[in-house]
Amino acid sequence: VGGFGHPPNIDAVLWFGKEVFPRIVRKYSDIKWHVVGGKVPLEIQEMASENLIIEGFLSDEALHELYKTCRIAVVPLRVGAGVKGKVVEAAYYQIPLVTTTIGAEGLSREEGNMLVEDDAGKMADLICDLYEDYGRLKRMSDAGVSFIQKYFTEEEAERVLLLDIEK
């Protein structure tokens, strides 16, 4: 999930699509990867296949419906900075997440809602191992609730703002 007017999202999809996803498809020939975001460049459109679905821009409602059908979210960012909204969004929707160090930047991993891997082969293996581990998927999904409640509620935002104001 991410608009393609932002170059790190292009790099992420190209890298995952060329280096990681083919390894996963070799094990799970019926797996689907949904790529969501507006302004899809031609080089990504051309990657579309039976397994790689280019959704393009989706409304919030359509994205919510898509999340209901997904087992794992992947944020394969290799460049960028700061907290990534798409990572927080996956936790909000209780979707277990596999991401990179860049994707997890600035976020707690303690809750267990995300797994982090930067190597293409190891990421593919991690996703394949996780894909049918329903117990682990459930624990990661449940951890998304804890993650959001701990860091992304209005009360937590107010507490953090007050810390800055009181200084």
C-alpha cells in the first residue's frame, strides 16, 4: 500500500516483485500479492500476473475490504525515513506484517505484530514459513491490537504532546 508518486514505493515493489515474490510463488503457486497505490508506473503495471494483482488506487472502504481478505501484509521498503503509515495501518487492521528495517523504523517490535528481514531470500523463506502457521498468524494479528492501543490512541498522542508542552 502506497502511492507511486513516492519513489521508495516504486523501489519496494520492484525489489519485492523481482527478488522475493518469485521465490514465494515457487512454493505457493496460487498465492496472490495485491499492490495498492495510485499513479502506478508502467514498469510495475507490466509485472501484473495471475499472482500479482495491481489494484491501483483504492478508496478507504475498498482497502478495508481488501485487508479483510489478506493473511499477511508486506512493506518491503529499502529507502525512506520516519514512521510508515502503511505499517501502522496493517497493525490497525490486525494483519500480520513482514517488513524491512526501513519499514519498521521508529516503531516498537516488542508487541510481536511484525517480522523484520532485509535479505530477499530470507524474507521469502520467512513469508513461506509464516503463511501456513495459523497459530503464529493469530498471535501476530492479536499483537496488532496491543501495538495500536499502546502507541496510537488519542490518549497516547495527548500524553506525548503534553510531555513536549510541559518542558
